[in-house]
Amino acid sequence: MDVLAARLPLLDAAPAVSTDPDAELAERFRNGERAAFDQIVRRHQKGVWYLVRRYVKRDADASDVSQQAFVRAFKGLATFRGTATVRSWIYRIAINCALSWLRDHRREEPTEIAEDALVEANAAPAKIMGGQEGAQLRAAIGQLPPKQKLVLELRVFDDLSFKEVAELAECTENTAKVNFHYAVKRLRELLAGDDDGGR
Amino acid sequence: MAGDKDRGDVELLSAYVDGIAELSLDERKRVDDLLARDPALRARETDTRALLGQLRELPPPGSEPDWSALERGIGDAVRELDPQPWWSKSRWRFIVPGVALAMTAAILALVLHDPQPDLARPEPAPITQHETPVVDPADELSASTPLWLDGTDLEVALEAAELFDLDWDLDEESLPETAELLPPTDLEWIDELDGESLDRAEQFLDHPRHRRGPS
């Protein structure tokens, strides 16, 4: 009962994604204001770059793919209907561009081990958890089923709402929540050394 | 049945921990009830919170690029697709106004400075004063002359027609089939007259002095 009491102030909280903060920018762009797109780029280039960087293993490639994603977004924004948020729409484009890039460059991609080495070399010391612990976590994430991995990363690393995660993972919001739960559960099992196959 | 329901509620536990505001009021209440009943689940809630915290502390992959360079790169790539009209693009920006200005100047020069405007206009046909044949005052032939000028139906004096007929001394076979009262070559000058000349000619011929001859 005290658990419920502790949560009561949050019951009145507004839904996380009630309006799209980028909708006005998209509308202004559709009305011919080119600078509105520059603002969209400024707002989302970091998120897009980090999202893409989880797929491609070189920084320069991530920059190229990010640029490609924004070019596609520029071409399509005039016909963007607003059924999803602008952010999740751009992220969807970025994921598609990254997957397409991976298909085209499959043989050139470094191994996962190289990626981990790179991450450790570049990590900011103040924020780092133990290097080994971080590597274990990443390795565990890498073992998740693709859908769970996608949902977990979008939620935890990209700070997307479950609604946006659902739009990107092409499932219902409830399915996204359930997938998130099983991803966390599986991760816990993997980190505990209980590798018996997930859900 | 209750087990299935509980399982569904447990599946919302991570979403409950990570974003309670994104659950409906009913979902929140169900998870709260479950947590209140099950101490093991409360322990799992704590573990989940700790794990999500660890995940969020993971450093991002790669090293940060130069964000302003990336933004410039995107801006340059997008500018090439910019649907601005061709004439406003940089390479045409100076050529198009220059050509337009030159063409306007040329047209204005042609319109405002016409050096010899009269040369372009055709000279009006000179009014030729045809000699009116001297006729016998008694002769009524000259009265029918306007017939040839304006083409309106006029009553021609029978005497005149007879006179024409009588004057032809050529035989029937030597005349062309299209022969008329007068040879057409004699009338070609009429076609060259303009309206003003015809009016003047008519006035001239209608004047009683010329029509009737000196009395």
C-alpha cells in the first residue's frame, strides 16, 4: 500500500509523448522555411549518430550514414504525415540507412571485439563503470534476441518513449513494454551467468 | 486464470520501473497490487532499477565526432537537393539578371529610338489626275464614269452602252472570251488608288463642271 502511496504524485503526470516538439518545425519546413530543417538537424544529429554508431563500427562511417539519413529525411519531410513523432521517423530512416549500409559493407565491418576495444579506449573516465563490467554488459546486450535488443537500446540509450520505441520496432506499445521486460530479465540472467536461453 | 493475469502484470514490471508515467492508470494499479503482495517481485524491481542504471552509465560507442562539421556536411548535402529555382543558384545568380538587363535595354532602345520611321511605312499612292476626255456637251457618256470607281450599281445610260458596243471594231473571234467592255489593263491603276484618292476622284468627277463639261 505504501508503494502505491509513493507513486501517487505520478498518477497525475501527463503522458510522456502528448505532443511532438518537432511538429512545428516540420510544419514550418513544409511551408518553405528551410532553416527549420537546420534546427531539426541540430536537435537530432547526436541521437542519430549514436544510434547509427551502434550498427556501424567506425566513427567516420557513422557520420556518413547519419548524413545519408538526414538527406533522406529532407527529401521526405514535405510528405511526412505526422502519424509518428519526427524523432522516431528520423530514427527509423537512420536505422534503415544503417542496415542498408551494413548489407553493402558486410565484409569490411570490424568484429565485435574490435568495437569493444574502441569503446573502452574512448570512454570518458569519470563516467565509466569498471571496464570489465562494461564489456560484460555490452557482450550480454549483444546476445539478446534482435527485437529485445532493439527495444532495450532504443529505450535505454536513445531515451525514446515506449510509444516511439513501438513505432520504430513496428509493434504495439504494449508489445514494446513486454519486450523491454524480457530483455532486462534476460540480461540479468546473462550477467548472473545463467545462460539457459532467456524467456 | 489468475496466474496468466499476474504474468501479464509482471511483464509490465520493467516498464513500470523505467517509465511509470507511460503506463495507464489501470496498469499502474495492477503492478502496484502485485508488488504489495509479492516480496520477491519487489526485490526484482530493485534489481531492475539497478541494472537499468548501469546500462545508462555505459559510455556511448565511439568517440564524439565534430558536431559542427557533421552539421555542415549535412547542410551541404541537403543544399544540393534544395528545390530552389535554377535561376537563384549561385552560378546563375549574376548571369540571369545581366542577360535580362541587356535584353530590356535593347528592347527599350528599339522602341524609343526609331531613326527613320517614315522609311518603314509605304508611300501613299500618288493621286493621278486623269485627263478627263473632252466630250461633246451633248454626249451623256461621262455621266456613267463613277460606275467604275465604287462598284455600286448605277443605272447606265443605254446610249453609253450602245456607244461602247459600236466603238469596238474588232470581230468576235479576235476577242478573248473574258473580254469585257474595257480592257482590264486600262483599269489596273484603279486598284492602286487608296480610299482618299478615290474620294477625291469621285468628288472631282461628280463636280457639275466636269460632269457636264463646260456649258
